[in-house]
Amino acid sequence: MGFKEWIIPQEKHFFKMLDTQADVVLEGANTLLDLVRNFDNVAEKRDLMKKIEDRGDDIVHEVAEALNKTFVTPIDHDDMSKLASRMDDILDYMESASHRMWSYEIKRVPPEMIKLVEVLVDSAKEVNHAVKDLKNFKKKNEIVKHCIEINRLENIGDDITHQAVAGLFKSADVLEIIKLKEIYEHLEMATDKCEDAADVIKDIFIKHS
């Protein structure tokens, strides 16, 4: 067996783990969108988000174990670990936002929060596409476009958050302001982590270009 034939199975294995993690991120974003758009059965949807986040954690551990056992990998060890971790960060912030919606007993989701989650879903889609394009560096133009779009969406998410939080302070309900402001911040952090994942992807692309 030649060197190329020996390394290909490992390449497929590592890319498959990253692809799966990207799918879990997108599933989490869509689940969160369903929660805010159809704000019912909050406890059940929060539990589902937790299960999705747990699956993401499992993949991160799987990647770490595989990296510790493998000398030759298709992507630098550190970059692969960072990418898996950044995607896990996205899941963490989405899950924490859903948990606060439940634990803070939020009665109504503001329209701006729904818009922010919609942006988050779009970002998760772009992360998903970019990660899956990594196995074929000939798709360099597509990878760059996805990363640029993630950056654009992150800016939109920032604008929505800033406007929404400013609007909160027009209310006299101080407790509600505190609750919603924290949830907005966690959702904004999730979009930030999408951009962090894109930065790792760009670093990987540069090293292999």
C-alpha cells in the first residue's frame, strides 16, 4: 500500500467528523429558530437544544482523541482542533440562550430577537458550506465567499443587537430589560463564534493554497 492510499482513509475520517459537527451546528440553529418563531413547549425545545449541544461536545472529544492517536492529518492538528472547538462554541451560546429563555420564564420573544436568530441560521448555513468545502481546496472561491458572507452576517447581527438593546431601555420593566439583554448578548456571541470559525477556515485555506 502506497503512502497516498494509506492517508486517504484518515482524511475521510477527519473531514467526516468536521462535516458532522457542522451539521449539528446547523441543526441547533434551526431548532433555536423554531423555538423563537413558535414560542411554545419551551421546556421541551430547550431540552432538545441541550441534547444537540451534547452531541457537539461528543464530536469535539472524538476529534481530540483522533488527533492524539494520529500523526498524519489532512489539516494541521491545531487548526482542526480550533475549528471543532469554534463550532462547539456556537452551539454553547445557542444552547445557553435557549436555556435562559426557559429559566427566565420569558413570556414573549421580541421581533428583533427572531431576526437575530434568522441571521444566526444564515451564518450557520455558511459555516456548514465552508466546512464541507474544505475537503476540496479547488473550491477556494466558494470557501472565500462563504467566509465573507459570514463576516457580513456578523455585522448585521451586531446592528440588530445594538438597536434591540437600545430599544429595551425604553421600557420601565427593569427585570425584563436585564433578562432580554442577556439573551441578546448570548445570541450575538453565537454569531461572533461563526465568524471565529470562518477565521480558522481562512487560516486553513491560506496554509493549503
